[in-house]
Amino acid sequence: MSETGAMKIVRLAAKGDGASADGRHAPGALPGDIIAADGTITRGPRHVTPPCQHFERCGGCQLQHADEETLSDFVRSRVANAAEGQGLEPRELLPVHLSPPQSRRRATLHALRKHRRALLGFREAGSHRIVDLKECPVLVPDLAAMIAPLRAFIAEHGSKAPVDIALAWTDQGADCSLTNITLEGLEATEAALDFARDQGLARLSIDQGYGAETVWEPQPISVTLSGLPVPMPAGAFLQATRDAESRMLADASDWLEGSGVVADLFSGLGTFAFGLAQGRKVLAVEADQAAHLACKAAAARAQSEVHAMHRDLFRNPLDAKEISKFSAVLLDPPRAGAREQIGQIAQSTIERVVYVSCNPSSWARDAARLVEAGFTLEKLRPVGQFRWSTHVELVSLFTRG
């Protein structure tokens, strides 16, 4: 704070607000901005023109007004600060990977029918109000092109209840799942099939209150992982962008060089397992049965060295004795982290762990437990695959011995 009452912004806080050296926040401000006593912002050099007309209303993005340097700095500081908060310092903090525009291949949109019209888009920040999207520079263009046709379909066949729309881009095209929509009568059902055919959907699933039901899938859909087509169950998890997936897999492969037998924990469809299996054996452990079976089927068809195991690692983690049989472990848990599994890894004799995380806070908690057990945080790469948002991910390497 200067003598005139002005405040200089020196960093971005976790939710994207500008922050001063003494910890005060200013929404919409960026490092280098000066905030006058009356709240007026004198912009510094870090601002750019937001690429989307919905920015500041749409809750999907918080940082479209920031330049590339600021975006990278934000992702780096979120990860580095989480580590520092647990007393961790990596031997090597690697460059940030930032996904480009129009790269997001999955998203959940929301729609609401009003007077035979429909609003469709992301919600406003901190609100249930839906921003009616006319464009979205985050999504891959083929998914963004679905916005207008979906809006028209919901306007015609939606009810007064809000509809959730899960979109994903697969090898065969768009996978679309509608939740909380009721198709009453043959005419509405035929309209849904016409919509799927006219839009060239790979699959259309509809949940009318009794669980998702596939109503259109001309051929079984898949997603290619490390060159291998893997069956794609409805609602299955995908990394948000292909480029971030490739970057994290490349890091993991480099760091696990020389590890003959690897356990891939929370493996999903095999995002990392199939890449790591080129030259080594991999046990892919996953709790979700549909994802497990998809991974198992793809591995069998390709005669891969991936061996799939169905196991809930929260309720029944691999114990220290089981972990010690492997050369290394890779884990990619949900946002809550992997407290119980990390405890078993810490008690094992294993000497190399790659930890991929979508939550720096839970990762830092788990990382501190590994360091306490004698591991060293060797490498840490911040990953910003949710471009222009405050959601940050990372990939890390721990060694011991």
C-alpha cells in the first residue's frame, strides 16, 4: 500500500484474483496492475483481449484476460506453493505444460428449457444461472459445434428441469450423454434418434431417472491410448486434453526407464498403462468395473503386457508386501488423493514412484508422507490442461535408496 492508498498487484491468488504483497485481493486484476483507493484499476502489461464474448460471466474460465506468461506463472506457483506448504522442494521444477486453445475434448454443459427456448452452456461462477453460449474457445471445434444443435433439441424436447450434457470426443466422434431429460412417447424417442444421426454422433445416452441408457451407437466406440483403441464406456474418465496426456505419459515413461514391472494404480482405461507397457510389464488396478473391463479387453486383444485388476484402492489398497514386488509404482488418484495407498507405499521397499495429480493440495499431503518415509521429490512438472481456468494438475517423481 502506497502513501496515496494505491495497491500494487504482485501475484494471482488460487481462485484467480489479483493479490497484493500484503494479501489483499482484487477480482480481475493481474500482476503489475495498480489499484487506486477508489478501486480503479490501472492495467499493467499482462492483460490481453479475452478471446470469448462470454468471459467474466461464464464460470468455465477465470483467466482469459491474462497473457501466456501470466498463465504459466499461475500454474507454476499453484504447484510450487502447495509443495512449499508441506516443506517440500523438488530437485528439479520442470517447465509448465499449458494446453492450447480449442484442445479440451471433454466437458459437462447445462441446459434449461424456457418457453420452447433453451439456455445451454456453463454456469456462472458461484451460481446456478446458465450462460447461453454462442462460442467456446476452450473446446475442440467439433464439440463446440454441438452447442447450437443441442440447444435446439433441448428447446424442443426438454422439460422444466435442468439437463446435464456430458460431451467427449472419441475415435468415432462425439459421445453425448443427457441426464434429467424425459422422452415421452414414440415421437420424442424418434426425434432423439434423428438428432443423433443428423449430428453424426458416435453415441447418445439418455438418463431419464433410471440410469444412463444408450439409445444410439452405430458401432462400438473407443478412445486411442498409446496407439491402441480401447473401448470407451459411457461416462469413462479421459484426460481433458490429448497434449497434456502425451506430456505426462512421456515424463512417466522417461522417469520409469529401467523399471521392469510397474503397478499403475487408479489406472482407469489404461491411460498410462498402455504407454508404459512398451518394454515392461504393467499391472493396471482400477475400481470402476466398466473401465477395468475395457482395459482388460483392449489388453487381451492387443496381447499387451498390461494385466488388469479390479480392486477398490480406497477400501482395499495394495499392501506394502504387494507393492514391494514391483520395480516402481505410478498412481493417478481422484482429487481426494490416495492417503491409505500412499501409507502402504511408504511402508514398502519400493524405490521409485510417479505421482500424477489433479489436486496440488491432496498431492502435497501425500508427497509429505513419502518424503517422511525416505523418498526424495526429484522432479515436478506443473500442468495446465484446463486452459484459462484455476484448475491445475501435475506429474511428479519420487525416488528412495
